[in-house]
Amino acid sequence: MQREKVSWRIISVKEKYYVITNLAPVGSFVYLYADAQGKGVYAKVIGHLHEKRINLELDLRISKAAAQALGIQPADAISLTL
């Protein structure tokens, strides 16, 4: 599995989208871009992914609101770029 390079910056957002990841510091904002849907949102990093079995194959988890804004369905296999 290849990990993407991550950059972050402080921004102001109107909608509240959240992400849990080990790729950026907690409290920062990352831009999530759904390649197939051609949509993107800024999301606040609210925590780190724990080393639980359910998270082993994941680089990040996004909030339901972020998934809806990106046009992603729960059962979709997706490609996100940070």
C-alpha cells in the first residue's frame, strides 16, 4: 500500500468535516479529494487511528458528513488524495 504525501495548513471552514488519521497532526486541516467524484472538502483531523484490527488496512476514516459532501456511499471502494 502506497501512502500519499500530506500537507496541512490552518484554514477557516464553514461546514464541519472530520477525519481520523496518522498522516497529519491532530488539530490540523487536510484537503480530501475524491478522485472519481471530482469533489473535495477540508476536514479537521480530530484524532489518530488506533492499531486495532478494524483499522489495519486504513490510512484514514472520514466523518459521515464528509463522505456525503464527497458523494461517497458507505459501501464504495474509494480513492482519496490528501
